[in-house]
Amino acid sequence: ADGVFAPPLVHFWAEEWRHGRDALRRDVLHRLRGDRLAVRSSACDEDQASGSRAGHYRSRLDVPRDAHRLAAAIDHVVASY
């Protein structure tokens, strides 16, 4: 069927990551089944009526499904805030 495919998404606040990283990492790996993952920013100031800051924050694409590499990728994106 034709259409747009939207992959599954797990969303959490940077502060939640800072205080509960192990539980969040387990949740992400449980909920997302791909061999490779993307860690993307979703900051409150990225898309607003007054302007876009698309690309302002870091992203990590093609992250192997590995707990340590996933944590490092999330740390990288969170540090860009």
C-alpha cells in the first residue's frame, strides 16, 4: 500500500534522562525493535510560529542496538541542549 511510514517513537525529557537513564534505556530498547536506531532532538524551541531551529541540536543516526552505544548517543544529543 502507498503511504507514509512513521517509525515507532519513544519520547522523554532531557531531565528524565539525567535522573533515570538506566530505566529509560531499557524502555527504549524494549519498545523499539530495529537493529539501528536514530536519536533525535525534540526541544521545545525547535519549531515555533516565530521561527525554526531545525538542525540546531545534535542528532545521532544509525546507532547500533547496543545499550552502551545508545546511552552515548542520547548523552550526545542531550549535551547539545
